[in-house]
Amino acid sequence: MKYKKLSMGLAAALMLALPSVPVQADDLPGAGLTVCLSLDKVNAFREGELALWRKAAEELGIKLVEQVAGEDAQRQSSQVDTCIAQGVSGIISIPWDNQAVLQDIERAHAAGIPFVTVDQAPAELNTVDTHIGGNPTADGLAAGKRLVALVGDKPTKVVDLQGALSAVNGQERDAGFKEAIKGHANIQIVAEVPTEWRPEPALAGMENALQAHPDLGAVYAATDGLLPPIFSALQKANRYAKVGDPNHVIVLSIDGDPQGCKAMSEGWADAGYATPIAEMTRNSLQVIIDIVKDKKKIEEKDKVQLLAGLEYTKDNLADTGSKVWGCAK
């Protein structure tokens, strides 16, 4: 019995001493695949997505070909054509124009190349192999419900800084927010500003609203990218105060980018909704692997993946921070 125990212990020690065998590149799930990544533009949110795409591609063994359209649908189509000519294994696109991308999808499919959209959906969802994005309706609803909880019965004037109303994300983040506050007569939207995701209209809209309504109580922003003009306008109107201060204006926004995380951790904003871009980016690459290497047919129920954002506040940041992409160090 003593000898048996000694032998087992020696075997275990030898196993621990054995060097770990590194995973060979050829053994990775996406080995041999080249994926064209077609981005519509570059901003803080896209930089976060790109970093996570690169990380996932490396872990999966996929080679990325990165293209940026610079907010130009014609240029994006030309870049997609280049990828098609190169015979890439798959195309992942954040389309600048949800109508123009339909022709890009058609040309890719004619060449036998799967096409996945992320973040911004094409005008016709049934054209792509898969669409993966946040859940803009759910995020807007969550922000509206948070506002209702924060103000209770207190009369509250709100500025609604909308995104691009030509895009699904802009439309549904706005619609969800309005649905959540519907029926709460004490909450009044005093200004709706269609920003097209740009800071300039947001700044002008905020300044005008604060002049007309110095007792403004809250701001809802469809993206964290609008936080700098919000805070600039509040400073100018002497309403820039932290959560808990009687002069504080409630600030709610969507994305979870570094600006949002900083505003939350420092106490300038009340709640944010972090888009799960780590999951979105990795899933989009996995779809290409599934189709090309595993010959998998994507089920109808899986063709549209909408992932709700994670609510984070200063109070829960210690628990949620590691899951908010903009808080990552």
C-alpha cells in the first residue's frame, strides 16, 4: 500500500513537471481563414471593437484584413469588392449605409463568401448570414426605467440626445427610452436633438435647452460619445455637479466606452449601458468558422443575435467594471 501511494505521488509529480505543449497555429479553430473586416468609420467605440476583434482573431487563428470606409458608402463597397477579389473566407461589415450594403452582400454571396453584419443592421436582415448587435430597444428601455426610478414623482425636464434616426440603433434607443417613461406625466422631454452621433449638434442642443430650461433635470444620450458636449454645456450653465449634489443633472448614456466609464467612476453620470462588444466581435468570427470550416447551416433563430447592454453605475462598478469594455485597463 505504501509503495502504491509512493508510485502515484511520483507519477503526479512527473506529470506536473512535464512542459505544457503550446497550441499550434494550425490547430486553432480558424486556422487558414482570412476574414475581411469592413468598418464604417473610426471613433472611440470602433477602436474598442477593433481591439477586441484583433484579440479574438488571434485566439481563433484567423487572419484579419482591416478596411475603414471613412463614412463613405461608395468607398466601403469598393473595399468590399477588393476583399471579394482577394478571395477572403468571409466578410464582416459594420455598414455605413444600410441600403447600399445590400448590394455588397449580394456580390459576396455570388462569389460564395459568407457575409456577417455587426452593430448596424442592413435594411433587409434576411440578406445576411448573421447579424450581431446590441439590443437598442432594451438599452433604451433600461435607461428610461432607471430615470423613472431615480426621479420618482418629482417633476423632471429631460433633454433627449438622439443618435442617427436613419439607423436602427438610433431609432430604437430613442423608442425604447420613450416607451419606458410613457405614462409618467412628471417626466417631460423638453428637447429632442437628432445628433447623427456627432458632438456639435449635441452641444448646441444642450446649450439651447439649458437656456430655455435652467431647471433641467436629466439628459439621455444615445451614445457615450455625446458626454463631452453634455458636460461642457453643463459647466457653461453652472449645472456641472456630481451625483448627490442638489445641482446635479441626471445623465444616462449607452455604450460603455472609456468616456462613459470615467464619467461613472468619477460620479458625473448616473447610469450607463455597456454594449457587450467582446461577445459580439468574437461571435461574428465564430459564425465564419462555423460556415466555412464546419459547413454549418445557421438556424433561422440564430441569424439575428441582439445582446442587451449591461447596466453599470458608480455603486456597482466594482462588480461590473471587468465586464464593461471601456473600463478595461
